[in-house]
Amino acid sequence: QSVLTQPPSASGTPGQRVTISCSGSSSNIGSNPVSWYQQLPGTAPKLLIYTDNQRPSGVPDRFSGSKSGTSVSLAISGLQSEDEADYYCASWDDSLNAVVFGGGTKLTVL
Amino acid sequence: QVQLVQSGAEVKKPGSSVKVSCKASGGTFSSFPINWVRQAPGQGLEWMGRIIPILDIANYAQKFQGRVTITADKSTSTAYLELSSLRSEDTALYYCARTTSRSFDIWGQGTMVTVS
């Protein structure tokens, strides 16, 4: 059971906007920055969003992050077939003194 | 641009140990924490611990305390993960990843460790 909770799956059609949620607690998301990772099949994870809503250079602005209290969301607009991947949220947990991940959300582009 | 290149796949017997390496090239190694994250087949990501090479300080997830050792050799820009008392549940892909801005911005390609 993961410390951060994500829906196991999400789906959308090309061009649509999809949102993936990640909920935690005051010891992690509520007091620390969150990052998001995209993992394409058979590859290492790739940083998509850091410090809740910042995009590294090279990440399209179709990807955006937001935070409210102890929950965060990743939004993908203008969905494309190449966005089909697993998405993970992560944050530091002050009680566990550890980085904690969500269980991952498998995004399917229909 | 920094790249992290990991050692090759390993097959180990239960009860033995494994040591995986992660060599940084193309940039500064010592200033940034290097983390180890594992992924069991078909499962999610799990943080194991990290080291700050310039300080030679490591900390570990409680789950792995006593079984894991993370070290770094600044002279060769290489970080190491050693996991002992291996069991079948340790079969996984092991990734190293650099921390900047409280996130993992650069990842190694992964090292498959099979315990059988």
C-alpha cells in the first residue's frame, strides 16, 4: 500500500484533457514539494513536474501540475498517443524521513 | 549534461549480496544527492535511500535499514548500492537517480537484479 494515493488507471481520447490525482497527508504533500514522473514502457522514469508545478526544460506545456492542501494533480491537455504511460507522484515524508511515491496511474489513450 | 550509467544485470542466490554501480559522466557528481529507487516486475517505484557524495552521508528507508549500504567514490564519480540477505522479493529493476530541486531529474538506465 503506497503512502501517496493515485487512481490505478485513467484514460482519454486524443486531444482531450486528462487529470491524474495524488493525495497524501500533512507529513508529505501538505508540507513538502511534489514531483511527477512519466514512465514509458520499458524505460526509466522521466521528470515531468517538480516543486508542485514547475516544468523542466523540454517538457511540453501540455503538462501542468497543481496543489491544494494535501492533494496534487497532474493535468495533460491536448492528449497524444505518445502520452500513454505510467505516471507517478512523489514527495518527501517528514514522519518517515523518506521519499514516498504514489502507486502509479496507467494512462491509456483510446 | 550529466548522465548516469549503471552496471549490468545480476543473478543472485537467496541469502547472498549484490552491489550495483552508478557512474556519473558529463558534470558535477559530488554536490547532488544520488538516490536508489527500485521497481519490482509490474509494480510501482520504491525509494531505498540516498547519499550526498560531498558529505559522504547516506540515509535509508526504514524498510531496508540493516540490509542496504549506499556509498560513493568521488574519485571515479560512482555511487554504489549494496543489498544483502537477498530474497526473491528483491527481484527488481534498480535505478539510481540524481536529486535537484527536491526531485529526481536524471535517472540511470536501470539494473535488473534477479534473485533465484
